[in-house]
Amino acid sequence: MSKQYKAVSLVSGGLDSMLASQVIMDQGIHVEGINFFTGFCVEGHTHAIRKQDDKKPKRNNALWVAEQLGMKLHIIDVIEEYKDVLINPKYGYGANMNPCLDCKIFMVKKAHEWIKENDFDFIITGEVIGQRPMSQRKQTMPIIAHQSGADELLLRPLSAKNLPETLPEREGWVDREQLFDFSGRSRKPQIALANELGIDDYAQPAGGCCFLTDASYSNKLVDLWQNRNDKNYEMDDIMMLKVGRHIRPNARFKLIIAREEGECRFMEGYRKEFDHLHCTSHTGPMALIDGKPNSEDLQLAARILARFGKGRSEEQVDVELGLKNGVKRQYSIKPLGSDDIPKEWYL
């Protein structure tokens, strides 16, 4: 009996990795998926708590893809290991704080370690030449393969015909003629292939699946590092950057103000980790205080919070400050006007 070869597919939850997995499965290869959790994934919790995302399916797309393809998925927590990739990227950042090339090298390297430990034969990804300006270029494809250690064991089924033969192709484990020559940023070839394969439901591309490609999120991350004088971070830090309206009046502190009910409920869980504010005389959001504010800063914070509640036009509102040690203070203050909050305070 001939050997059934085994491949692991890097599954992001998008259409490309879904197609790459299906194409190789259709050649009789046993394929399992692998998904690395860095903490910076767009999906996962913001879709679940924000009202504006009500129409989006509340699902982990990587798990959903695996279920649709009947494929086992391994989700691996790499939060701690990924810190060095983000803080010290050898190949630098993209337009924002996205270390895309270093990130891809890291993930393929981890996948290469995984196939050696689990007796798999090669790795597949959904990469398409020219689709991403930093990590998916013809010049960078060999860098990823070499620097990760995967070398000829890394197969990109959607762009394979535009690249040198890999070991699985040369040895006949897969038929190169059944692979593709996709290139560029157009999604039309992938959508046509999806239709051909009978795939009619998939995550729609929306500027990437990582918060680090988002300018607003990246600004908040840089602000966090600068004002702490330390680039290290914890999971709670990067989660809090995903929610709320962030306002920094000075280097001593910033406010994180909930924008809607779902965020309010989420932030309630951090009341013991942060000093926090809420209005007691009028309906309004809660806010967390990050940093080391002085007494004047706390009064300013209360006035800022009051600006975003139902009492914004009143001469006086009551705001309660809850310290993380359990002590409470009361303020009766006049809310700031919208013109009193400079644009540069908003992160």
C-alpha cells in the first residue's frame, strides 16, 4: 500500500487558507490545521461585545473553516513567544505596528517544529504572491521558507506555479499540475475557485485579521509603551486596547471610556485592576483609569467622563470614583464641553 502523506495547514480563518487546505485534501493528502493565537486577532471578543457587529456571525473563523472541511484543528497559544516578534522584529514593521514578515517566519517556524514532533511531512499556507505588500511578495517568499527552517517543505498551493518546485511536488506527493498560479491583490481567482469547489460561505476579507495592521490600535499600543517606558505587555493590556474610547490628557494617566453597553459589561470585569468612574446622577458610561493620576487629574477625569453621559449639558453632575483598593470618592462637577477636550488627547 502506498503511504498517505500528511500536511499541516496554517489556518487563519480566511478564504485563502481554506482553499489551500481543500486543494491539498482533494489530492488525497491527510491535512490538519494549525492556528497560532497571539492575542492580536481581530475576531475572538470584540465581535461578541460590540452592538455594531451584531450582524456578524459570532464564531471563531479558524474553527469554523476546520469544521466545514472536516479537518482537525490545533489552536496553539504563542502569546509569550510572540512578544519578541512584536518588540524586536528583524525585518521591521509595515504601515503600522505589524511585523508581518517576522510574524510569518515565526508561524512557519512553529509549524515546522510541529510537523517534526508529530510525524507530518510538509506545511501548506494560503499565501498568494502580491497579496500583502510586506510578507507576500515574490522576493520575500524564499526568505520565509529559509529563515523558518521549513525550506522545501513549505508549499503554497495557490501560487505554487509561480514559485520553484518544493519537495512534495518534486517527489510526487502532490501533483503540481493541480496547483495554481494566483498573484496580485484581486480576489476574483479565489472566489472563482471557491465556487468551483462548492464553497459558498467564507469570511470576507476586511483589511487583515490582525489588530496590529490597524492604525488606531497601533497608536494606542505605541502610547502604552511610551508612557510606561517599557515595551513588555500582558494579555490584559492588549485586550484593553481593543475596547473603549481612549483619552490621554497627560503622561500620568489615560481614560478608557466604554462606548456601549457591551463594552461596559466587559470593562466591569476590570474594576479590581483599575481605578474606575461612573456617573451616579445621570445615565452614562463607565471609565477605567490607567496610570498614576494625581488629585487634579482625577477631577479632570470625572469631568471628561461626565461629557459622555446624559448629564453633559447640566451645570453639575455627580460622579463616583472607585479605587481598585475598594475606597470610593464622590465628585459634584461640571462636565467638560466638547471643545474642552483637545483632539490630540484622543488616541
